[in-house]
Amino acid sequence: MTGRPTASRRLLALLALIAAAAVCALAPRAARADDGATPAAPATAAARAATPLTLDNGIKVLVIHDPQADHAGVALAVNAGSMYDGKSPGIAHFLEHMLFLGTTKYPKSGEYSDYLTANGGSSNAYTGYDVTNYHFDVKTEALEGALDRFAQFFISPLLTDELSSREVNAVDSEHSKNLEDDFWRARQVYRSVLNPAHPECHFSTGNKQTLEGIKNEELRAFYSAHYSSNLMSLVVISSVPTPAVEAWVRRIFTPIPNQKLAKPAVTVPLFHPAIAAHQVDIQPVRDMRKLWLRFELAEADFDPQSKPTRLVGSILGHEGPESLLENLKREGLATSLSAGGNDLGNQGTFNIDLDLTESGLAHLDVVLERIFGMINYLRGLPELPDYLHDELARMAEIDLRFYEPGQALDEARTLAALMFQYPHEKLIENFTLIQKKDPATVRHVLAALTPANAFALVIAKDRPADRTEPHYGTKYGVSPMAPELVARLAKAERAGAMALPPPNPFIPSEFALVEPAAAAKPVLHAFDFGEVWLRHDVRFQQPKAALQFRIANDENAKSARDSVLGDLFAAAAGEALNPYRYPMTLAGLELGVTSSRFGLEVLAQGYSHKLPELLAFVAPYLTGVKIDEKQFAILKERATRELRNKTRQPPSRLAFDLFRETFREVHFNDAQQLAEIEKLTLADLTEYAVRIKDAIWLSGFVYGNLTAAQVQAMTADFVKRLAPARALAEKERFVPRILELKPGASLILARPIESNDSATLLLWQHDPLTPERKASLKVANEVLPNRFYQDLRTLQQTGYIVSAGAFEVENLPVFYFMSQSSVVDPASLRGRFEAFVKHAVVELRDEPAEAFEAARSAALAELLRKRKDFKEELDWHFQIAFHYRADFGIDEKDAAALKGLTREQWLADLATFFAEEGARRVSIELSGNPARFIYQDSTLEALRKGARGFRQRYDPVEGTN
């Protein structure tokens, strides 16, 4: 529950709200917009309305009425975070944890989460530099009760010493899980070398050492000093009419005290002379090679109307043929690059982040010369071409108009934080749109991007290090850049073919909606080489579509070698496509190629005007290898490094990896793939590309705004371009199968791992699912996970990562329980899981019928919850079409089974599923740092000799008889 989320320009733009009050400056125009006019907003967006409020106590509120929302989403952000930690590193984050543990009105520590769980909801929070954000979602009919419980966090939290002494263990476990995460490690080194007078320089998450001994008085003092209603923003999104929500909000949130606090501006610089024009070398846990360049910016560089960092970032971070990145790739120096601004309160930085090759790491000075050569080139231009600004502004308008409402929780969380940066009366208009062209602010940003103002972090193995960061134990070193290098970078010139991005040909201009002939149910289109389904969208009413094409072959599932070749071929296609794919991304289009056990898969989505062109564009890259020996060597090395690094994944992820390896009939583990990839050559990849064309079968689904004629034409053209020799017969197509355990099989898979933490994943399996059995499992999934979390995480404090849940694999149900721990050994975790299950099944029999009805209602609401966007609709439809025999009415059948489920039948099913006799279960137990848990063999004599001595109940006090 820490770390401020970040997102790309496009993701944040799509989280934007369409509201009449917020976009009144964008008058609706005709559906066709090839004259550059703003297209009309869809009906679904027009139905949404936002009402800005300011409560009597100063809380700024945005109430969003969305008739389409099936769950309510709520977020309250406090304009205070880790910047206020002072002499108690992590106290802001610690307080965030504590507010969940009971209030005067609702003293039970699990009351809030129990209420949300019983009503199909969830909650979380994060602590950032200057924002702490609390958020939840819940069934609409339970919104008022959830708001009341939530508001008490900020009115009368308990904050007792007993609770704090327990919860400090949870914060320490959260820190423990990050100890081997190289992002957290590098970020903490970065913070530790900043200006010591700046509040960003400290350790913000906290651990047992920094928080031990913090009492109720300190927490309350921090709470009173920084939590005030006039520094809060609240967002409520629901289908409840606005007048009702406004009445609730005024009644429930106005009692939050207004301390009339002012957020002080930070005036000291983020950098200081000891790090400007310096390099920090950091030794990671995993094998990686990264370069982070940071430049300090002033508040004016984040002008909210012209957004200069967005424009500069779009040029330096471009990936087209003439880009900085593509030049670095051609020289074999880097594989990826991103660039953009990062605001930090009233300050910020401009960031350029690269993944380096071995050659790039060995020739850092050359990499830096290329970067500053491009920056100096931009700075030397009389002015930037108008189209660079105009295209960004145009796409911002289009994205705002054709917003896809996401999950209410995600949207509320994002908007609540944005309300501290923009007036909430015109929040999204101001955030999303580029409202003016201001070359002076762009030049001001470029003027700051100098080597004298640069701070470079190099993250790679075997870097020189003479210091140790105390909280993560990261080895690092700090050294000045050579004066001659700084002088050379200041005069560097652009190299190779580096130039400005050309005009973007993919920006859409057609926005008409097709006649939704296939909206009631999907329509199948059969071809000689496969089948493609089409379903028209009537829910979002957007000029967009999404498609997924699976090009099945009979090779990928044969061996680890062919599986690796499939991954490399998909990566090679992506690498060759990348210079052309990036402009597509800027124009609201996404195109990806992946490989699986089934074959190759193509995913494309975005504005439907240009979508058929994407499919035709990608086809040649799937018929042969389009990279050279140098590019292949880089791809192979990167894939090899990723496989090796997987051994340093968090134990919880490794446990699920082992589950998949154990239960899948066809699965090639990391060791098998590593053994094969080291042998492969470009010739092998070329041969593979020829081999998979021999026989294919196309399975596709198209969701959205394309006509049947368009789908037929683009599919026929796509297959023609692939030019397969024959259709893959049904018996040749890969069919996944899962291991089915025998009744009475209780097994343990135990392995040592390289980690500070350990993990246990306990799984129950049962008979194939029927709608009735599935209904019982869904209700159990509403009841058991939260109880398990409260028991194993909150009460027993086994670890920060604790979860449970139900899922199905090839129609076999699985219920799992998992904890990643630094304090409890795997076998003991298993024992605690089994004890929990045993007692929970018994305790549920004594609960009132109302509790079962609430859980069943929550399960039904979750089943029928609307999918949030085109991608989710596509994913669901593709799975149903090709893995559930096109049973598109499956949700209705499952809903009917849920409605017919009785409490008695549910309890009986639960007892049968978790019965000790005949159980089918596997415990996957991964032991990290085994010395922590090993008992040493000893003799009585040796034990006594090594002990401290014998002690009586009351030792005599020195000086007394």
C-alpha cells in the first residue's frame, strides 16, 4: 500500500472523465471529422455528468453520475505524504496502514473490509510524496454504508498502541518483499544522494527499525498536523442520482475537522552541487543494464496549459526510424528508451530512461553523446514544427471525446489525486487537453537538459561501489563526470539519421459508427484457413474496435526449443515493427505480436478507421525474419537474461510458476528454455519462420466498430499475405490438458530459493465444474479470501503478501491459499492454512442466513459486472469462442445457478470440497534463506553449554538477600 502509481500520457488520458461542465469548450461536431473538427461525443459519454462541490469544511468533491456504472468507486486523497516524515522515516505510510484498523464508530479492525467484501467490494491505499490516496469500490446499493465507514478514517481513527505495535510488522513485511526488487533498491539510492535538505531524500516506506516504538501520541500528532479537511479531495462515481450522493457526502464528510492547514512549498533544490554532473553506479540483484538520466526542472516547466514536458518527451522518446532510440539500436547500444516529465509537488525532473546492451554499457560516453546530440539539435532549431504540437493536441481532443469509462475505482483514484494539481471545476479538460502553444516554455525545458544539470544513474552488475545504502543493502558508488566529457556532451551533435518525427499518418479522421447488425449475439465467419467471430459494440458506442487473431501451428507445443523459437520470432517481429508501431500508439492504436503454446497471436485495437490497415501492415512481419545478426544477438541475450532473472522473482510468483509447471501437461520450465536458447542461431529462427507457415489455423474475434464486409475482407487479405501451404487439421491443433489429482492425494513440493522471503501455496482441487458447483465456489470466493487475509495477515502477521481465491483450469476447480513470509517457515504456514480452512468451514455453519445471502448477492454482482473497456470485452469473447465452445450465454447459466443456490447446499459443497478425507491438494513450499528456519542437531550437553545459563522465576536483585 505504498508507492505513487504513474501512467503514460495515453492511459491517463483514457482515465479522463467526459462531463458537460468539464468540456463545454469542445462543442459537438459532425461524426465525420476529417476537416480537423472535434468529433461528437458518444451517447454513453454524454449520459455521464460531473458535479463539483466544496463542502463547508473545505473538502473539494467531484460527484460523477454514471448510469452505466455497476459498482460505485470512491477515493479520498490527502495532500500530505512522505514529504512530512521528518525524523520518523515511513510514518506517513505507517499511518496509512493504521487508518484501516478501526475507528471509534466502527472499532472492529476488519469491519470496513468485511462490509466491502460482503457487498462485492475491495479497497486499497497508497502513500506518495505529497499525496496519500485511500480508495474502494462496492455494490451501488451499499454505497451509503461504505461511505460512512470510510469517512470515519478521517474523523475518529482508533490509533492505539496495541494496534500500532502489531501493524508495524505488516509495514516491515511490505518492506521485506521489496528488499530484492531492483526498482525499489535503485530508487532508494537515488533518494539517498539527493539534497539532504530536501524531503524527497529520505526512506519513505519505513520498516521495523525506523518505526519501532512509535506510539499512539506520535501517530495522532502526525495525523493532526497533516490530515485536515481543507487538504482533502473526494471523488464518488456511481449510478446513484447526484442529489442523493451529494446529500450523503455533505452529511457524512462535513464532520471531518478543518485544521485550516497550509501545505508549505518546498523551496530548496532537489539536486545539489555534489550530484549535478555526477554519475551514480548501482549494483542490482538481477542481471540488468539501465541508464537513468535526471534533470531538475522548475515549477514553470510543468505549465498545465501548454504541457511542455509532454511535447519534449514525445520527441526524445519517439521510436520511429529517425528517432534517438532507433539510432541507438542501429549502433547496438540500447534496446528501449522512454522520456518525460515527473512532477514532485511544486518541483520536478525530466527523465530519460534506457535499457542498454552490453556494448552500450561498455560505451556509456557514446550513449550520452547520442542523447545530448539530439537534445542539442532540438535546442538549436529556430522553432519546432507546428505539426508536432498540433498532433498531440488533436489526439488529446479525440481521446477526451471518445473516452471509455473504466472501472469506477480506477477512475476515482486517479481523479482524486489530480484535484490537487487542477481546479476540480474543469479537472479533466485542464489535465488532458493541450490548450495553448507556448514555444517559450518548451525552450525553457530544453534549456534545463544540459550535462551540467544532469544526474546519471547506471544500474548494472559489477559497477564500482564503495558505499552501502542502509535500508536495502544496495552497493553503489558516486563519482563526478570527467570535465572533458561534460564539455564534449555540451557540444555533441546529432549522429546518423536522427531527426524530428515526421507527420503521423495514423491519426484517425473517420468516426462514424457502423450499423450494429451483430450486436445481439456474435456472428461466425468461416474461411478455408480458420474462423473469425464478429460482435458489434452498442455499450460504449465508440468508433473503436479490438481484434485478436491466433495463428495456430503444430510446432510451438512440441518442444522447449520450438517454444523458445516462437518467443524469439514474436520478439523479432515486434523489434522490426517497432519504428512504425510507435506512431500508431500515439494515434490511439495498439499492435502486438506474442507467442504461446497454441502458436502466434496478434492483438490490435484502437480507432476503427485505421484498424484494418494495421492487420495488413503486420502480415509481412509474420512470414519471415526481418532482423539481422546484430539485432538477433541482442534479442537472444535479452531473452536469456530475462529467463535467468526469473529465479529472482518474488517467492509468491515463483510458487505459481511451479504450480503451472506441475499441473500443465505441456510446459517448458525456465531451465529447459535456457538450455535451448543458448544453442539457437539466426538461421534456426529463419528455418522456424518457414516451418510454421506450412500449416496454420486462424482463430479470431473482432469486437467493435467494423462491418462484416470489413472483417471478411481484412481476414481474407491477411491470410493471403501469410500464404500458408495448408490448413492445420483439428487433430494437429494444440489442446491444453491439466493434471487431475486422485482423491486422497495430499502432496508437498518443496524447493529452496534465493530470496530473503519464503512462500507457501496450498491448493485444493476437485471434480470438474458444473454450474451448481461453480456457484458454490463463487460464493466461497466472496467469503474466504477476506477472512483468510484478516487472520493470516492482520492477526497472525505471517507476511505482507497474503491472498486466497478460486479459479478454474480446464474446467477443474482450484482454491488456493498463499502467504509470502520472512518470519514463518513454509511448513508452519501450511499448518496455519489447514487450521484456518478447518475452522472456517465449521464457523460458517453458525453464521446467520443473511451472511450467506449477502455473499451470494456479491458473487452474482461480480459475475454480472460489466467489462470495463474494449480489451476486456475482446478477452472475454475470445475465451468463450475458443475455449468454451462458443457458449456466449455462459454467464446467464451461471447466474441462474447462483440464484438457485441454497445455504444448505453451499455448506455441503464447502464441506465436501475441503474435506480431509479424500482431499486432493498440493502444498508448494519455497524456502528462502534456509538458515533462518533450520533447526540444528545437538546434544543435551552441547545445548546446555551454549545456553546463557539457568534462570529462576524472580532473579534476586543485586545487593539484596
